[in-house]
Amino acid sequence: DFMIYVMRAIGVPVAYDFYTFNAETRKGHVWNVVRDVTGVCLPFTFPSRKPKRGSFYIDSRRPSVVYRRCFGRQWDMDGDFMRNRSVPAAFKDVFARKVSDNYFDSNLELPVEGMDGNYVYVGLFSAYGWRGIDFTKVESGKALFRNLASRQVYILLAFANGQYRPIGNPFILMARIYILMLQIPPSAILLNCIGNTLFRNVSGTIWEG
């Protein structure tokens, strides 16, 4: 907030980006972004990291979806969406806009049977069960999630009666179009215990080894 107040006071276009949940830290995180003369928003953290053109490094955490806190209301959410009880309240923040395209370029498309016209969610594991971090509407039997971080353990979810329900098994989005399916029951308790170790072992043998 300090940097936002100071820079806006002198006419510099600055805001803050954030994510609401991270599977490793089980917390959210925020940082500043400044818009340069080319129209690109560059992340920085005061006082440790300065904005640098071409650099979109956040920190060592593993965010999956990134949002920007906006000064004005975002009007892409209509009344029907806001009243839809199959959409959790967390996705009805009218002052937040998804900006993951500034950071990630991996899209995820999954087949979903019998749910055309309904919303589904991609989720992460948490200490209290599965938690949705992005949503989309099923069209023609497919769910397309744009600009997700790769090298993450995800699961497809439905939401009803205030609770998430897993659809299928968890998987790792390894690259733009390559998915590694995990033959592990979608138990949040099980994945919460082994998820980080599992991912780090897999990443060590596949990407880093």
C-alpha cells in the first residue's frame, strides 16, 4: 500500500497483483506492479526488487492464478453470474481482474461429460479440503482454463451446496499441453500430506534431472 500511495501521488500508474492461495505455503501473497511506457505491467517488491522490463519474477513461491486489485469495478460479471449459487463467493470480487496472462502461458483443456453450460473449477489441495483457484464454463463437453502455471498438482472440481467435489483424479500440468495424470485417489488429506514431496520428486526426475 505504501508504494501505491506514493507512486500514484506523483502520477505513476501502479497497482498490486495477488493470488489467494498457494499449495506450498497455504497462504496468499501480494506485490506491486507498475505500467511502463509500452503498456506492460512489471512486478516489483519494495525495497528488495526493482521493476525490470522483460522480467516477471514474483518470488520463490508457486502461484497458479494471479489477479490484480482494480480501482474501479470490473463489469464482466453480470447479475446472473453474481446470483449463481454454483459459483463460490471468492470468484465474485468485482474489483479483481485475472491477469495470469502477464505471468503464465499454459492453457489447460479437459473433457467434462454431462455438464455443458455449468461452471467447473481447477483446484489445489489445502489443509481443509480441495480449494478452487480458477473457473470456467463447460462448452461442447470441454473445460478450458487459460494461463495457468505449469508444474503444479491440480484437480478438476465441481461446486454445489457450499462444497467442492472432485471430478476425476489429480494431475500435474507439466507444460503447455502435456498433462501427467496421477493414479491417486482425490483425497485432500492424502495429497496435503504428500503433495509437495510428490511434486518435488517428480520435478527432480523429469525436469531437473
